[in-house]
Amino acid sequence: QVQLVESGGGLVQAGGSLRLSCAASGSIFSINTMGWYRQAPGKQRELVATITSGRTTNYADSVKGRFTISRDNAKNTVNLQMNSLKPEDTAVYYCNFAIGSRNYWGQGTQVTVSS
């Protein structure tokens, strides 16, 4: 059984920074793509950023230049450094790990950016 635990959400003023982390535990052989998604109230869940096992990254246009995704394979961890936060970044952020043929999700962490 694989479990993902997120941390680092919170309340921040516009222009501020937050760092999210997600760590996987359980029976893990290797993790393919790691990613972060978010869901704002009344909206669908959307991709924020992904990073492959080869460390190729992909970002939503709305966060390019402000967010940075990174991974630590030794710790089965993915991080999301969020700078220059905007009120429209307010959402519940979920991590996602592709392990084998399955996708695993974290429980979500709230990020609130005040104007």
C-alpha cells in the first residue's frame, strides 16, 4: 500500500512564497512521473506542474516563471516552490505519483493567498 503525505500549505499574502512537499511511503520500487495539481472552489482539478523520472518538467502557463517543481528520488519526495503568489493561486493542492501502472494521490493541502 502506497501513501502520499503532503505538507507546507497555509495562508500567505499576495507576492509571498510557500513550499509544498509530498512524501510517499509503502511498497515503492520506482516512481515515474511526480506532479502537483490544484482545485479551486467550483472549478475542475488542473495540472500545476509535473516532473518525470528523467527530471523533465512541465508547467501550467499560469505558473511558469513563478513555481518550481523538484524531486528527491532517495526520499520519494516531490516539492513545489511557489513564489510571487497571487490570489488566483488559492486552491487545494494535490500531489500525484505514477508508480507502475497506477496513480496515487495525496489528501490535499490548502493554499490561500490573500490580496
